[in-house]
Amino acid sequence: MKKPRSARHYRLNLRIERDNAALYDNLAQLTDDARLSRAYRRIADGERANAAFWEERLRQIGAPVPTPRSGVRVRVLTWFARQFGTEFVMPTVVRLEHADHLPTPVDRSGYRDHFLEEQPPTSRSGRHRTQSGNTLRAAVLGANDGLVSNGSLVMGMAGAASGDRAILLAGFAGLVAGACSMALGEWLSVNSSREFYQAQIAARAERLAVAPEDGTRSLAGIYRDKGMEASTADALAEQISERPRTALDTLVREDLGIDPEELGGSAYGAAVSSFCLFALGALFPVAPYLFLKGHTALVGSMLSTAAGLALIGMGTALFTGRSMLFSIARQLAITVAAAGVTYLVGHLLGTTLLG
């Protein structure tokens, strides 16, 4: 029993390392930045070394070594990188590697250090990567919210034995109301964040104007924390402090983790995207009622919802590092539970109120 279990474990680790190596190779080819390309290739070399380790472990127990082939996550993330740039997918890539967390002989932290060394101290790319990756993740979650909430609403109306027109009306009302609520909430959230960051930037600007030496010490401390020698950090901080605007810009990026020119992004852009994504997800359960009637429409709604959940489960797998089958099954289980509860409640209320 021990040998097959070890073989499965080794094959899983081998697949993850091969996928990571292939993904970083693809990113190295797609980026226009020569420094990032070198960093990606260094990381890919480390992943290949880890893959070789697991291949050797499989040979030691007499198990066959699988033929290399790219996984679905590699192909999907490569497509996103090709369409939107490598910075767009980097938060997801890093998150997946933390999720994998394999005990391999090649320490990945050294390759991460190489990657950080390739970035200039005041580079915007790290913040841009984070915001882009968060946008992609928010897209999946927004569509998921719309699908689950409106799917449950449609099931509740169906449980109350409502007519097709009533279900269709309730479905579109839920779509519009939920999308508007999401858009308003996102607008308020982003605006509140912008106002907070503006206040923080103003406070730092005032401190720099009154006591510029404090800013120099803060900058030096930041660079020492990044691993620079004390003398190098002090010299760099002194050089940056000679330009107050650059010093403020650097402190804001490092302390607050934002681009002062963006302040967390556009509130209107976030509101529009939230509205559209929620509406897109909410459309899956209600769309069959536009073309079908009665029990056929209900079955069509369930199948359409299941298809939407499968797509969202695949998207969720990109961010969690879990298998796509697991993510799809989890999405289906949660939605079935929510829809089942609303169906029963709708049925009870329909029986009680309508007789």
C-alpha cells in the first residue's frame, strides 16, 4: 500500500513542478522586459531542478515517469498573459506557488530574491501586478455572486409554484437589483479607499516638508528590510530624498502599497465592471425562461446554472491552486445547498400564502 501512495504523491509533485517550469518559460518569452525575462528563466530553471528530483524519486521506487505535458492552468494563464501582459497574471502565479508549497531540494526563495533584484526600488510593476490580479479574481467572484444569488431566487420562485412570467420577472428584478447593489457598494468602497489614501499621502507630505530627515531614515529602513547593505540603503535613501516628490512617491508605494497616481483604481470603472459581471452571472439561471416554459424551463435553468458554476469553478481553481474538479464540485455543492433551501422555503410560503 505504501508504494502506490508514494507514487501518486511523487507524480502530483512532478506535475506541479513541470507546470511551474512551463509557465515561467512562457512568461519569459512573452514579457518585453529583459530583466523580468531573465528572472522568469531563473525561476523556471529552479522548477526544472525540482521536477528532476521527483522524476528520480519515481525511478527509485520503480514507477514510470509520466510524459511531460502542459496542464490546463498553464494554458489558461499563458493565454491571459498573452492577451493582457505577464504582470496581469503574476499575483495568481505567486498565489498558486504558495498553495503548492512543495518540499523540494531547490529553495525557491533564492529565485524570488533574483526576481526582486531585477526590479528597481521605485518600480510600479509590483503594485500593478497586484491590482491586475485582484481585478481578475474580482471578475470571477462577481460573476459567482450573481449566479448563486439569482439561481437561488429562481429556485425559490419555482418552489412557490409561480408561473413562468413571475419567475422571469423575479429573475430579471434580482439581476438588476443585485447588479446595482454591487455597483454602488464597489463605488463607495473604492471612493472611501481613495479618500483614505489621499489623507495618508497628505500626512506623509506634511511630515516630509517639516522633517525631511525622518523620510530619509524611513527610506533607508525600507531598503534594509529588503536585504540591502546598510551603507547602500543609506546612500540610496539620501539620493532619493534630494527630490522630495520622488521621496514621497516611494514612501507611499512602500508604506501603503499603492500607486499615488491611481489610488486604488477608478471608482466608476469598478462600479461598471461589478455591475456587468454580477449581471452576467445572474443571467445564467434566468435565461432559459426566455425561450422555454414550465418544467422544461426549470430543467434548462438548472443545467444553465450548472454550466455557469463549472466555468466559475475553473476560474476559481486558477487562484486557489486546487484541482478544477474539486473547485467545480465545491461550487456545485454550495449552490445546490443554497438553491435547495430557497426552493423549500418558497414551496412552504407558496403553500401557506396561496393555499
